[in-house]
Amino acid sequence: MTETTRKLTFQVTARRTDVHGSVARCKDAELLLDTDLAGRMDAFNPAELLLAALSACIIKGIERVTPILKFQLRGVEVHMQGVRQNVPPKMESIDYEIVVDSDESEQRLALLHENVRKFGTVFNTLGSGTRLSGVLRRAP
């Protein structure tokens, strides 16, 4: 099987702990989930998890391409805002801002953003069914 035809699989198990929450597990990691109808401040709700997954995808994509592009950076921060439509319930749009602490040129920043948009698994999955837009800018 070639690299282009090999498929990765992912597994997560989630379990309700009580009326206030649940826990998700994969590998050696555990994540508290906000599944309480009243909400809770110490856990991510499903929409926030979606935005966190997209943020992680963006950062992981940057980590993957920086050595290939020989791109130098000191840090990355991602800000997300999702808008939920009520009927039918779905994430209507997601806006993001990627802030990169780097001395690279504007052209190289644009190349980094292009790679994030082109090669992110979660990015491409969400982008096919949700209005997904954002910017990559240099940290002040």
C-alpha cells in the first residue's frame, strides 16, 4: 500500500459519568466533556470541542509544514468564533485568526496560511459543509 492510499483510523470512547458530564478517552488521554443541559464552566461543550479540534488541526498543520518550508517561528495562537444556527441546529460559520510570532516575510506568512488551508484534515472536513474563513497575521 502506498503512502497516498494508506488510511489512518482514529478511535475515541466517550462515557456519561452523570447528569452533569461525560469523559472522552483516547490513547492515554482523558478529556472532561460538558454534556450537562445547564452547561458547566470546567469542560468543553460539543461546539467548543469542534472549535478546539479545528484549532489543534491548524497548529498541528503548522508544526508539520514549518520544517519543510524552513519557516522560523517562536509561537502560534489561534482564536476561533463559531456561530450556531438554531433550526436546524448546526455550526453556520466559523471565523478564525491565526497569530504567528515570526520574522518571516508577508509572502512566507501567506504561504504558511495556504498550507494550513490546503492540508488540514479537520479544516477540510469542516470547510466542506460550513462557511470557514479567517486570517493569518503576524504577532505584534
